[in-house]
Amino acid sequence: MKLQKNNLLSMQIKLSPEDFEPATKQEQEDLNKLTANTSYWKDAWRRLKQNKIAMISLVVIILFIIFAFVGPSLSPYTYDQQVRGDENMAPNLKHLFGTDQLGRDLLTRVMVGSRISIIIGVGSALIVLIIGSLYGSIAGLLGGVTDNIMMRIVEIIYSVPDILIIILLQIVIKEPLQKAFDSGSALGWLQKLGPGIVAIFIVYGLLYWVGMARIVRGQVLQLKQMEYINAASALGANNKRLILKHLLPNCIGTLIITTMLQIPSAIFTESFLSFLGLGVSVPMASLGSLASEALNGVQSYPYRLLFPAIAISIIILAFNLFGDGLRDALDPKMKK
Amino acid sequence: MGSQNNENLIEIKNLKKYFPIKSGFKTSNVKAVDDVSLFIKKGETLGLVGESGCGKTTLGRTILRLHEPSGGQILYNGTDITKANMHPLRRKMQIIFQDPYASLDPRMTVGDIVGEPLDIHKMFQNKKDRQEKIYSLLETVGLNREHANRFPHEFSGGQRQRIGIARALAVEPEFIVCDEPVSALDVSIQAQIVNMLEDLQAEKGFTYLFIAHDLSIVKHISNRIGVMYLGHLVELTESKELYRNPLHPYTQTLLSAIPIADPKTSRSKNRIVLEGDIPSPLNPPSGCPFRTRCPHATERCAQERPELKEYGSGHFAACHNIKQ
């Protein structure tokens, strides 16, 4: 269609009502698709789905969680059941991963051990998340002298040797904890884990939140310059509201990523401590303690070390890769 | 200056806001607002103009105590609020921000943004009433109730500014600081927003402090206009009087810079061009802040700071060289 001009030099085009026609169904739909609201989470999920490694890790994590939490109830054995006559068996159809010197099914023990490891990983990460994000955001928001003092405390804690504290703490809390277990029944499941694991939780609560606190403080220092924080204080919002409603929701990406990457590091610390004999108490199993027990007969029964070691590696690798993928998905600026 | 009567909603006396700058062991001050006194009558619009960095925004925010004043007094309805607990006063004094993209929390729905002041001041116990209030606020500023469930990034600049205005209106304030509310918007939208602010004022009797650097908009909306230069108020008068008879040399320069949409008059117009740049507020000139660029500066200007004096009824200016 050739467009007629009003006059030769003008830029105006002569239009009549016939030049317009209603948009077709297809065109309307296309327009809707173009303007469809892409929220932050949808966008992040779309980017995450494109990342194959992250998606594979996610599937591995989910399978592992099923393995660890549903698995033990499907197994014909319990983790502390000693099957007479089945001692020191190599992997076979009756015991897929073999048995140890007391005749306990290794598959069940690896499943239960993985469960402990995941509980510790997620639990410690949550402790770190709560303490770290609150501490960091308070320091960042208040600023000035308060911030200075709070961050010096963080630096002091940073320099404390954590393994030493765990060992000392375990010795100190062992007795009072045992008394508490004997008197009260509410702590029943903690009792099963033993004072070693409780000490690990406490140490995470005492020492490991500092990294999170630093990251959150940095974010808050940046976010509190934003105009909407000014707007909220002009409306009369107090600091609690600023932190919980505005600052923390706006660093949710960082919080999720840091927490996700905290999980494998906590699992590793637990395995390491259990390997040294500082973790769960017998007969409870964790991946680290299984590896440690296996070390005695590693020459004759290498598979006993192999299975828990593979489990540790898979969990840590999957959580790390998934955390990395999540970082790319939640923070589009990080992507190349 | 200023008559102490009940008509003044806001009165500020010798207000100062200094920002300390630390360099090594030395601490120096940026004098963003220095010794400003003015009053705002109930129901009027006071325009505040001046070039970038002259302290307009800082003045507006200091009045709301978003910055703590370094000196001077702020009176609201005759009571000193310089040290008062601001929480109850936040319902009386509100602010509309310059940048509609930065002033709305990206993680909150529009309904929650507009409803936040209602929650902070616990204005509604009932969820349904609160929701109705949010809808009515959105409708007041020309948005739909369906918009309440959306997020700020789904809106255009003009719509976002309307959301910001709805949020400020939620507490039913008396006094609103409009901190360059239209300078981030394009011209056709500017007119819509300015007209809406005027309609709201006619309907609800708001008092505005309207900060802007666009002189034509300020002229359109203001009853009186204050001119700021380097943290000081240099002239304050009725808006017509300012355009007809600017007394301060800086105001004269500012007015001569307004572009005229007619080439013929524009060419014949005598434009005053200033020499040099604005001096640094870290190290302001002695005496009159404008003397370094003033075509009429004398010895006296370097030694004495001119006080804001009244020339004719309600026309204040701070200059030594006004003959009247």
C-alpha cells in the first residue's frame, strides 16, 4: 500500500478510516505473549533450566534425598542390626554394598549416614543463614560506630581456629548434654545424633555465620542507598521493618546462593570430624564415621571405604554445582 | 523574617545541613544547606528552584528529618520538631521522590507498596477495609484496582510516579514535599502528573513544597517561589512578582535562560551569561556566595554575607546591591 502525503514537503501522511483494520486473533495473542509478565522467579527458573549441569545436579540431589530419607524404611535391615553369620561379606544380592565386621548391612548404613550428613548440612546452613543475615543487615543498616564494632567482632571470630573449638566444646558439653538427654525426652532425636553433632551445630551457630554476615552487610550497604529505603523511612518504618520487609527480600538471591554453597561445606566438615572420631557416636553412622571405620580393614575390604566415599563426593559435588548454577540463574549480571 | 502567625504550616529558621567529609585526619564540611529561613503557608505551593547541587533536595529532606539538621529549627504548625519523635509526624508530612524507578521496592506488589504506610501506622485492623483503601487510593491517582497485584517493573515511568503519589497520600498527610516529581518523566506525562497534583491540592487542601529545576513548571504550579544558590536562599517571593521583577542578580540570570518558543523574540532577548562554575560547597566563597560570578559584585560582597531582606510586600532577597 502506497501512503499518500498531505502535501509534498510535509511529513504528515493522509490517513482515512479505511486504512485501519482490527487486529487479528493471532496478532492479539502475539502482543499478549510479548507483554507477558516475566517475574524474577520465572526468569530465574528459565535460566536455570537452560543450565544442563545445574539441572542434572538438582536431579541427583533429589534422588539422593529420596535415597537417604525413604531408603532406610524400604531396607529389610536397620542400621544397627547385626546379622549373625553375614559378617564381612563382599557386595552380593543379599547385601548390595556388603556388610561390616559386625554383620551390619552397609547399604542401610550408607543411607542412614547420608541422611545424617544432609540433616547436618541443611541444619547448619539454616543456622548460618538466620544468624548471619540478621547480624549482617543490622550492622550494615545502622552503620557508623555500631557497624565498626560489630565487624571487628566478626574479624575476631574469623581468626578463631574452628576445629579446636569443636573439640573443646564437645568435651565441655558432653556431660551436661547427657544429663539433659537422661531427664528430658524432647531431645530424643538429638540424643541419637550424639553430643558430637550437637557440638557441630553449636559451633556453626557460633563461628560459621561470619562469612554470611559479611556478604549480607555488603549488600545492605549498597541497598540502603536506594530511594525506596528512604521512602520507607519517610513513611515511618522502623529498622526492623526495613530489614525484614525491604533489605533482606532484596538480597534474597545472595542469601539463597550463599546458603546453598554452605550446605556442602557443612557436610564436608561433618564428614571430616566424624572421620577423626569427633562426630556421631556409635552405633549411629555418618558418612565420615563409615569411612573412618572402613579404614581399619581397608586392605582386605576396600569396598567399605569406597561406598561412603563415593556418597560424600556425589553429595558435595551436586550441591556445589547446583549452587553455582543457581548463582548464574539468580544473578543475570554474573552471566557472560 | 516571616510573620509568626497561625497560617504558617511550616516555618524553618536558620536551618543548616552539613555533611562531614573525612580526608586523612582533617574533617571538612560540605555545606549543602546553610542558614536557610523560610515559611510555607497552609494550602499553598512553595516552589524551590536552583541549579543541580544547590541543596534543594537536601533542604526538602531535612525538613522531613530524613537528614538530621546540623543546626537551626523546623517548626510544624508552630511546634518545634527539630528534636521531636517523628513517628506520629510521618502521617502529616510526606514526600514524593524524583526517580520513580528507584523509589518503589522491586520485590513488593503495588498493593503492598501503597498499603505499607497503612500497616506502619496501623490504620486498619480489618484486612478488607485495608484492601478497599488501597483500591480507592489507586483509583484516586488514576490507576485500576487490578494493578494492585502487579510488580513495579510492569509499569511505565508515569504510572510508577502515580504509585509513589498514592503511597504518599495513603497516610492522608497535610504537607507533601515534591522532590522533582516530574523531572524523570517525559513532557506529556509531566503535564498529567502536575495537573493531578494540582487537582489533589484543590480537593484535599495539601500544602506542597515543590522542588524542581524546570522554571516553567514551577511557575505554573507555585504560589510563591524560592531561589537557592549554593545552599543559600537568595530570593523568595510571589511567583508572578518573581517573573516580573527579579531582584537578585542570580534570579535575573536564571530567568533570562528560559528558552522562548518563538525564534523572533528569542533572538532579540538579552540573555545574561555567567562566567565560571558554581564554587565547591566544600570551600564556599566568603561573604555573598554568588559574588564570584556576579556581574555587580563589590568589595562589600566579599566581606559581608547579605541577609535576606524584605523589599516590598513579601518579596525577600539577599543582595547588597539592590537599590530601593
